[in-house]
Amino acid sequence: MAGLLGFLGRGPERHAPDAARGDKGPFLEGLMQDVPLSIPDILDHAACFHGAREMVTRTLEGPIHRTTYADLHLRARKCAQALKRLGVKPGERIATLAWNTYRHFEAWYGIIGTGAVCHTINPRLFEDQIVYISNHAENPYIFTDTTFVPILEKIADRLDSAKAFIVLADRAHMPKSKLKNLICYEDMIAAEDGRFNWVRMPETAAAGLCYTSGTTGNPKGVLYSHRSNILMYLASGVGDGISLHSSDTILAVVPMFHANSWGLVYSAPSNGAKLVLPGMKLDGPSVYELLETEKVTFTAAVPTVWLMLLQHLEANNLKLSTLKRVVIGGSAVPRRILEAFEDNYGVEVIHAWGMTETSPIGTLCVLKAGQTDLPRAEQVKIKLKQGRPIFPVQLKIVDDEGKALPHDGKAFGRLMIKGPFIAKAYFKGEGGDPLDADGYFDTGDVATIDGEGFIQITDRAKDVIKSGGEWISSIEIENIAVGHPKVAEAAVIGLYHPKWDERPLLIIVPKAGESVTREEILAYLEGKIAKWWMPDDVVFIEEMPHTATGKIQKTALREMFKDHVLPTAK
């Protein structure tokens, strides 16, 4: 096994170029059709072979809207036709500032169908960030939901490239706005007949643009191609992945502005699955209502959404009648969520890891042969890991000098990733060359990789706590702490210590109406983590700061507690 792992690699020899092996001779070309991978073909396929399959949307106005892939196909072509009439050219970046709705879906395919690039903007970003992103992308047109018109009104004078704003509404719901060049989406597409052929682009042409806020400095643009997006959703959709079928009903809770809704905007129509879009209502009761009324079998979102759902289920003694699988990513899955879904509600949890730069799925946690026979406690231990790479993703961990570390489940290192849907650069060259000498992208995460290929993220490289020369995993402490029945959220940061360099501070948000003490929390952690990992102090706050993507904002916590002195440091 050790020899095999050495061959499979942790180094450049795995896929060395032909020239490096001395292979310079001619090759025999295969006799297969050279058909470029193209995103609009997904909607063609859905309309042709799954035309009657439903898409259901909770509209921003409130009522449930129902349509089919056949109708969506026609309306997306009308959207593309209208954009061409407006003068949109291939390669231009057309923005969307919108929730998960059928109109956003149509605009998505309509934009890409013109040969342009669908640039999804996260509306939860600060206004200055939205201005920077739109100007950097040079958006001539911005599709927007009515809820975000007030944001655009505030910043319109600072948007250097914007010619017009297309409001995803009908005439009756158009807002009264001081924005210039406001276009009603329904009026725009009603003027077209839909007799439009998609603009054919090379599969390596840009199709999507998403800016990551997980880096220092200004957000950086990740520019997806037709090829990369299609390969990612095909790779993630296999049996040992999210395993989607035409019989599935998918609730796409994860926003379309979060790296392609984790590929669901592609995998649902290509598989002919019913797609349910929640609009702007992502609270526990609203999500539960859609899960039950639409008989959802599969869904995906970040842990905070599922915490709200579980609280609603537990408070009202409810069950999940049809849900079979839930993918959870964005941050590590707390044990409490995993065990509640699987043990109390019979729903399989698939832990996922990725980032904007990985399109976004890099690993999925599905048990391997033999592991399904392990005791439940051992299975849970594995399922709490972020999983193993989906083919053809390659992973390695390295130390600070770039030296490859063993895959033994013990060595911690910087997680590096490589593959056909992993970013090789940022839009307009921002951030320089992010790849190492072997073509691996530095994820910024610190992780272990075990002998079976399962990774476990222990921290962000910038958040890792180094105590006495050893690393402490803030994520593991947080996941255990949030399992306390009185805890809603937990975060761990490192604070200065005169002897150990850094020691952990545990920050807790109690559940509504609950009172919990420092001593209760420390007693709960006792025996669940190494003694030297035990937090040196526990503090309580009313609300946790979050990033625009819903992750705990540790930079804000470090600023908040920069003057806090640990009891052991006095």
C-alpha cells in the first residue's frame, strides 16, 4: 500500500508531461466526435427529455409559482434574444443580484446562451464591495430582484459600466425607483418570440464569474468555463457523490450566488429532477414547508440553515416524511446536526468541502466499502470529516516549506488541490500566480488526510492556533461546543499568551432564553478534547458576526477581543 500511495502521488510524477518522459513520437487520435461541452445544452436536454418536469419557486411576492423545463427553455431563449437586442456581446460580464427564483434561473441560462458571462453578485456583501466587484467586472447590465433595488439606488452613481438595470419582476410589481434605465424583465422577454439559437462558444470560454470574499484585500474573481462547470457537476453527481436521479425533488437552499448553487442549477435540469427554489425565505418554518409540500428528497445548504430547521422540528415535534439526503458544506458539520438528521429523522448527511475556486465541490464524505459495517460511533467519526476527493481532483498536504506530508490522518499541513475545475488564476491577474511548481492551488486550509483518502479540515491557515509549537484545531472545539444543549453558536480564536504564544478563547452565543456558565461549558468539553486543547477562557456574546457567505467572521472576533486577557496570562 505504501508503494502504491507513493506512485499515486503526492508529487509531479503522477501526471508528468509526455516530453518529460521522453515521449515525443506521434500518437493515434481517437475517432470520437469533438463536441464542445456547453452549458446551454443542459437546458436543451432538459426541455427535450424532461420537458414536463416542474420547477417550483416561492416568489418574493409570496405565492408559489410553478413552471416546467420546457417553458423555462423558451423563456431563457427569449431572455438571450433580448440581451442580444440590447447589444450584449460574447465575453461581456452580465451581473445578477438575485435570490433563487425561476426568473434568476432563466436569466442565468439566457446570459450564458448569448456567449456572455453570468456574474453572480452576493447581495450580502458591503456596498463598497459590490461597487468594487461590479466595476472590476465591468458589468454593462445588472439583473436584480426588487428587494435589492434600494442597494443599487445608493451605489448607482459609483457603478462605472452600468448602462441599465433589469428588474426580475412583472409590470405590476415594478418598484418606484430613482434608478435610471430601469427595465422590466417580463416586458423585455414578452417582446421576443424565442426563435433564438444559442451562441456557440469553445468549451474553454468563460461562462460564469464569482468573486470570493475569503481572501485578504479586495475580492478576487473566479472565472469558470463551460468545461469546468460541467465537469464539476458530473464528477460530484456520481453514486459515491450526491447521486442525483430524475426521480429526485431538489430544494436548492444554497444560493445561486454561492458558486453556482454548488452545481445544482446544472445537475437538476440535466438529470430531469424537479427543482424547488426558496426565494428569499430561508428560515426554519419556510424551509420545512417546502420540504413537505413539495415532497423534497434532496437538499443542500450551510450548517446555519440546518440548525434553524432542526430547532423548528424539535420545537414543534415534526418529522421529515420524504427527505433522504442533505449535503452540508461551507463550514464543518457539527456532530449535533449530523446525528440529529441521521438518527432522529433518517436523513443521510453528506459532508462536503470546497471553495469558490474549486467550482465549488472538491470532496464529498460517503462511506467506502467496509466502513458501512463499522460500529455507529466509528461511522460518525468518519462522516464528520470533509470526505475524499471526487475524481479527477488531486490533493496533497504540505508543510510551510512546501514539503509533502504523509497521508496518515495525523500530520497537519496546508491543503493543496489540483484538477480540471480548479482555478489556475484570478480574473485580470489579481493576486498573481496562486499555483505551486506542480500546479497545485493553495486552499488556505489546514488539514489531515488519512490512509483512505478522507480529509479533515482543522482550521484556516490564518486561524490556526499555535500553542507551544503545536497546532490546536479551533474547528474541532467549536463543533463539540455547539453540541451543548444550551449553545446556539460557538467560535474559537487564539489570543496572546506569554508562555505558550497563543491559547484558545471560546466564544459562545447561548440559545434564546437559555443561561449557561463558563464552568458548564468547560465541564462539557472535559474528556472530549485533549487537555492541552481546553480553552483558557469562555466568554458569552449575544450575536456572532458573520461573513457575507454565512461563515463566522473571526477577524471581527479578534478585533472584538483584542484587549481580552486570558486568566492564565495574567
